[in-house]
Amino acid sequence: MTRHSLVSWKTTRVTKKLGIDLPIVQGALGGFSTQKLTAAVSNYGGLGSFGALNLSPEAIRDAIDEIRSLTQKSFAVNLWVSKEDEGAFTSTEQDFERSLSRLAPHIRAFGGTPPAYSPYRPIRFEDQMRVLIDAKVPVFSFIYGIPPAELLDECRRLGIAIIGTATTVAEAKALADAGVDMVVASGFEAGGHRGSFLKPAEDSLTGTMSLVPQAVDAIDLPVIAAGGIADARGAVAAFALGAEAIQMGTFFLATVESGASELHRQAILNCRTTVTGLTRGFTGRLARGIKNRLMDEMNRPDAVILPYPLQRSVVGSLSNAALKAGQGRYMQMWSGQSASLVRSSQVVPALDLLVEEISGIAERVAGWGRESVERL
């Protein structure tokens, strides 16, 4: 990192391209993002992101309209390029019943009704993407692959900024070759799904401290560091590794604007001694969450795991019933490894957390500048 880039941490190629004031990106948070949170982060000067992976095209259009009613600033809409595993189309009712058999007793014990089998009906990525293009969203971000070249060409023609996500250096290079504007380098410390697309996720578990500088050296594009960043120390470390912005997910998941339940938020805020783990048991794809009774059961060797997203709907039925019963032990709770660094005594607005975060970064950068810049 140069002296100029350290001192001028707020002004990077990321902030210039996206038209934002701060090099802070809110993680899309999948099904837990909300229009209110997206707008709050954008209004403060960062890049708010809305995860639309499970939404129909009509619902995505409505969400974009609502975000625009709440902010005039730049924001991102995030999609998954790969929306299902191949086995989702061939999985049978017998497979469904075998997977459900372990969870059904818990669902009933919590007062819920086990779900009935229904064939998988996909939502096409191309249909979702068409809504983003027609709406001319400011920023399109994605994980789990690379969109078709013709769709990326349309984004460029319309001036839509493009952010791809990589979990390995090879994926970062592939995204750069595809012509994205910037790359999120997502270390395995991050909460939620891994997003790997060139190799299995289990073979793509590179840590943020290793992935970011390698990605910076490998591609001539701005790199956004993600995974395990939850306070000013992590942010400054990411900038020192060459990142031109940071992305935080768990940091925002505990705010009042997020779509997480109160049990989920409190689990993050009380995560002083709790550990996280990786599992395919929650959705069928490798993801990181708070290690609890449900994760232990789904990680057992004899657990029947359906292809993504079929497993998600089965476990979701138990998680919903457990939420109503106040049983967080049987809920899927996404979280990164640095949840204990989200140091708030209570669930607070995103704005309050951002004010504290920016003050901390500025203070640490200033201190580092006085003591260390000349040696860099």
C-alpha cells in the first residue's frame, strides 16, 4: 500500500466508480436484506445491497422501486448466477421424505406442520437479470458464477457497474476476464454461502488475509475485501493488503433494519463464546453459520442432504417453527467468524454502527500514518 492510498482511504477506484463517499459495501445478506437497510447504508455514503436471489421478477421490480423511494444514492442488487444444483430437477419424493424424516419430529414438537413434497419449479436467473437491466439499477453484484456475456454487455452499455464475487484467485481472474468492474474477494471467514464456482466450495476455502493480496496482485481491478471484517481493525488490515473497499455482512445483520429475527440478532450480539461452522445441511450448499444443535444434527454422516435449493425449504420449515417457539438451537443462523467483534449491547440502527465504524477507521488510519507510513 502506498502512502497516498493509506492516507486517502476514503477515495479509491471503488468509490469513484460507484459514486459513493465511503469504501464500505453492505453484504447482500440473502433473504435477510431489506429495502430499509439497503437505503440506510447508501444514504450514509456506503453501498447498500439488496439480495434478491429468491425473489420473482415481479417482486424484484417492486423492491427496486421501494429502494428508490428511500434513497437517491447508488445501491446494488445481488443475484446468484447458479440458482440450483443439478440434482434439484431429478430429486424424488422419496428423497424428500428421507431428508424430512430427521426434521419432522422437531417441527411437530415446536407446533409446526411438516412441509409436503412438490416438484422443483425454478426461477430463471435470466428473468431476474432482465428486471435489473430494464430498471437500470446503479450496481449489479453477483455470486456463484459468471452471467452470460450478452447480459454483462447490456449492463456496460447502460452504465450499470458490475461486481463479481470470487473465493479463489482463479475465480478472481475468471471474473476479470469476463469484464467485471471490480471483484469481491470473499474469504472463508465470511458468513452465509461460499459462492465458489470453479471448484467445489470445500476445495476453495482460502482465508481473507491470504486471498485479498493474491487477488490484488493477480488482477488489474479494484478488490473489495470480505470475510471476517467486523470492526475498524479488520478494515484497516484489508486496506493494508491492497483492498480498495471492504464488504461487511454480519456487521449489518444485527441491526434493526435487517430482516433477521430478534433471536438471530441476539445470537450474533451475544456471540462471545459461540463458534461458527460450515455445513451443507442447511441448504444443500456449503455455508457458514452459528454452530448450534441443528448444525450438529445436519452435519452427522447419516443426514440426508437434498440438492440446493430443495434442502433449504425443508430446513426452513423447521427453522420457522423453531423461531415461533423461541428455540434458536434449531434455527439456521448465518454468521461470519468475527461475530464477537460486533460490539453492541443491543440491536441498533445501521447508521449508529456506521458512525462508530468510520470514526474507528479514521482514528486507526491517522495513527498508523503517524507511526508507520514512512516504512511502507
